Amino acid sequence: MDRKMANRKLIRLSQIKSKIAVENLEETDWVTFGVIVRKVTPQSSNNGRTFSIWRLNDLRDLNQYVSLFLFGDVHKEHWKTDQGTV
């Protein structure tokens, strides 16, 4: 893990919003980790494409979360991923 994280900045999922407000993250090599704390049953968009919505959290602040929308091949490959997966 140390090798993979070399020269990268860890930003907690619960801190992303505040970091974006004060830093230009587009110029930084950063990573975050999240746990799937909620999954919505796959939905169909207006154009008929199926997608999934995951709610991700870092388990530090359960009131802060990121909603991740999965479309196309990503949805097809990962929609069965279990809640609780990191």
C-alpha cells in the first residue's frame, strides 16, 4: 500500500467537499476510500439505459456521503457488488 500511495494525497471521503472549496484537486494526485453503505435497486433512465446508485461513506462521519451513479459497462460489471464493500 505504501508503494501505491507514494506521492499521492489521501483525502477522506467526508472531507472532499471542504477540500474542493479550498484546493485545486485537479492538479493533485489524490485518492479516497469509501464503503458502500446503501445501494438503490437498479433504475432505468429516460433513454432506457439501466444504472445503479451507491451511497459511499468513510465511516468517520455517517452524515457525510457521496452518491455514485454507475452507467454502461461499469454498471454491468459492478451492480451486484455487496453493500459493505470497500
